[in-house]
Amino acid sequence: MNAEPVAWRADGVPRSERFDDIYHTETGALAQSRHVFLGGCGLPEAWAGQPQWLILETGFGLGLNFLTTWQAWRSDSARPRMLHFVSVEAHPVSPDDLLRAAGAYPELASLAGELAAQWHGLLPGFHRLAFDEGRVLLTLCIGDVQPMLRAQRFEADSIFLDGFSPQQNPAMWSQDTLKAVSRFARQGTRIATWTIARAVRDALLQFGFTVEKRQGLPPKRDCLHGVFAPAWTVRRRGPMPERIGTPGHCAVIGAGLAGAAVAASLARRGWQVTVLDAAERPASGASGLPVGMLAPHVSPDDSLLSRLTRAGIRATWIELTRLLEEGRDWRASGVLERRPDGDVRVPAGWNDDGPNESWPANGAQLAAVGLPVDVPALWHARAAWVRPHRLIAAWLRQPGVEFRGGCQVARLERRANSWQLFDPAGELLTDADRVVICAGFESDRFAPKLPLQPVRGQVAWGYMADGIELPATPLNGDGHLVARVPDAEGTPIWLAGATFDRDSTDLAPTAADSDSNRERLARLHPASVAALAPSFAHGKVRSWVGIRCASGDRRPLVGPIGAEAPGLWACTALGSRGLSFAALCAELLAAQWHAEPLPLPATLAKALGTQRL
């Protein structure tokens, strides 16, 4: 799936050869976006003072409607706290064409640069891009319009219909498509489009919109504006998601990756969040690993786990680049994954030209890490090493978040419309409108019905003595190796592991696990275990033990605990993929509270929900 080619005419107007149509009027994209779409939906005036504004667009094209909307949001002192822009696009263009299209408009140039920086890995499915500290969220739905619309559900405040012409791209304007669009409308939702085709007007009327022609931009005489105002009672398939109108106070139990991510996502939406942890410092449990690896799962059939980890890595990557210092807190190193079984198959159509970001490793990549060029392996370009405690600290520093260490929550009580949290002595720690349980394997104390399992893991780590040569690129497979990671003083460390002991909560290191990690490293990268032999021999290798939390099906659990405990939610069971899942799960939880567009297709979101069990 290569980027959609754009033909640029001599007058600078972009044209699609696939649809034999231009991307925007000759008058200019910026003028069209402002007059037809923003003006047609009463923006920016309509969103003044609102907590959030949700826009649905059919046809992302060169992104100029999004950029114009974002620029209007930035310029408006009465803007909503959150701006969601959901756009369907079957044929995404290249980042170079995005930049070229916006280059004609100086007010959009810097925004286009930020968009292009996140314009990668656009395989079919949903992709959540985040800007302006996560307050502007673009959800790109890559695929044919009808299945993409079926995979999402929210009530839009504004709808932009901006596909190529009905004659050239009839599927975008069909009755079935416009009926699917109408399912996103609430009473009063405004809709705008540049076309006044009779079939489009008739379909919109049939599905509950009142429409009228308005003056267009030359060379088009008219455009179309409308409002959803059906004369009948709209029947929805199932209840609409809840929508919390006014954020309040939330207590989060646990200050690891899950808890810190949830706190940051909720604070971004206006919540006051108190994060409580029994330990004095954040990241004192499994999230305190000295250094972790961020890498996707890849399977030939692009399994559920593969798609979830890709979405999770995108969410985490945005936070890493926004909050941390590369080279000190994390590094976009890529990861080489050995495949001991020799299976380096990837989904059909994937190759090293993208948009996929994993593919079979080549000889040069293998040689660079000191492995034979015929070793079966995959190369993950969108992968990294991360110091988890640095990410946690950054999330907990966000405005609206308070961390309180040394606060063991022993008991929860529901009182009227709030929750009270007590310590072991019966002293009140805090009360809150809502509580989110992010306590790892100890989450079962507050949610005993969730199928949670502790999984003990031990790793080996140490300082890199002078002269020790270890690969700069992390490796994984049967175990993993990360090296050349600076500690707080800048001294490089290495880490290898890890063991998996189900149902064990023993934090004491064992000699057997140390031997197991050494044997695993010998299989993964023989040269490294040889280079570290003196360190092992002289007792300079250290051990670190943490207790992960896994669910029965090895996927995270995000959602309400049950109808008997209103306002009590969980975000837990991230297992050994906390870096991959924390940011994604936090955004999923926040979206569900505020009836926002989901960062995942509905089927993938359900695969993470507590309701699945």
C-alpha cells in the first residue's frame, strides 16, 4: 500500500489521477475550508465555551480542512478544551504532498510540519495522532468509508462531507454512506459540503437533515449547509455512550505506567486527579524496571495482538517525543527480533518501503548487531528503549495531577454519589467522584471478579565496563538485550532477561533465574554473553525482580468494574507490555467517560474491555 500519488498542475492545484478530479477549488484550499466547511458549520463561534468539539469528515485528502480547523482552534480564546477531528481516507498521500499543499498558506505551514512528523505507518485501520499537548486529537480511519464508519461511534457536533465529486467517487456519496453518516448526528448537528448534487441533497433530507444552498466560492456558484433536525424520533442501535459533562475529582490507585497514564489523560480533560500509592515513590513496582523495550508484536495474519500493539506504540511514541529527552530518557533505536523458529513471515504486501514499520531483517541490519547474515529475524523500525520511571514522572507532573506516596488504600466505600478511600488504620485518604484501579496484581483486592494473575519476572543488569562491546540496537526474541543506556549519572548500563513465573509474588532474586537469564542471553546473542563473562564471573551482574499483572487472555483490562460499583473503573493487567499499552488504555478510558471518538475500532476496543469477561 504505497502513498497515493498527487499530480500537481502548473497552476499549483493538486489533482487525483485515480478519481480524475482536483483536491480543492482553484480559489484555494484555505478559502474553501473556511467558507464552505467551518463557515457552513458555524465555526468557530459554535464551539465557544464548550468542553469539547467533535468533527466527522469524509475524505481527509491533503489534510487542509483539518489544518484550517486546528489553526482556528489555536487562534480562538473561547476554544473548547478538547478538539476531536475524525476523518476517513481510503488513499492517504505522502507527507511530502501534505507539506506541499500547506506550503501555499504560511499560517498552516508549522501545523503541517507537525502533522507530517506523525504521518507514518498508515496501514488500514485507525490511527490516533495528537497535537497541542494532546488537546487536539486527529483520528485517521484508513480504509473504505462504510466499514470505517461502522467501526466508530460518537455524536458529532459538525460533519464535513469532502470527498471527490459524486460522479467520480460515487461510493463516498451513496445513500448507504450518507445513512451511515447520519448515525453520527445529534439534534442540531451541522453539516457542510461543497457539492449541491441533487442526489446528495435528497439523501440528506431523507436521513433527517434540513439543507439549503448557500453562496459558494468561484468557480462554484453554490455550496450546501444543513442541520440534523429529523421530524421523527431517532432510534439508535443500543444506548449511546455515557458523557460526563463536568469533570470532577478522580482517585487513581497505583503510580506505575497505567496509573500515571490514566492520570495524565484525565487531567488533560479537566479532571483533578489524586494518584495514591503505598510506596513512597512512583514506579516502585513492575514499572520500575531499569530500562524497558517498546516493540510491536507481528504475525502473518496481523492478529488482534499485532494490531493492538501497533496502536499502543503510536500512542506511547507521541508521549515520548512530547515529554522526554531522547538519548537520555529513551531512544528511537529500532529493535531487531530474532525468530528462533525461523518464521519471518509478515502480512501480505508488507515490505521495507512501508507503510508497515516491521519487515524481515536484511544482512546489513544483522551484521550491525554482530549476528550472522542468515539468522531469521525481523526489523522493527518503530521501536525503542525507554526508562519507564522517567515517563511516569513526566505524566505525574502534568497540571491537575497530584501524587501522594506512602498512602496504602485498604478499603473503598461508596457514599451517595462519591467514593471514599481509607488506609489500613481506617483514616480517610481522600474522597472522589470516580476511582480507577491501576494497582497491578494487587488490583484484585478492589476488583476480585477480574481474572488477574501475578507473573514474577527477574532480569539481569549491570554497568558497561570499559572495553565491553555490546550492540547499540536492542534485541529481542527468546528474551531481550538492551545496552548502552545512560543511568542518572550518564554511565551506560545493560539489561537482559526476563523470566516468567506465573502465580509467584516473591521479590527475592534467585540464582536459578540468574542462570536462566544468562542462558537466554547466550541463545539470543552469543557474543554479548562472552563479553559479559568477566562481569558474571566476578559478581558484578545485578538482578531486579518485579511482579507483572496479566489477565486470563493476556490482554489489558479497561472498563467499569460492574453495575454494582458505579464510578469504579479498572485499567490494569498490562502484563509485560506496559510501555506498549499504558497510553492507549488511558486514552480509551478517558474517551469512554466523555463519549469521545475511540482511538481504536470498536472491535479492538471491546477486546480490551472488562465487559468481555
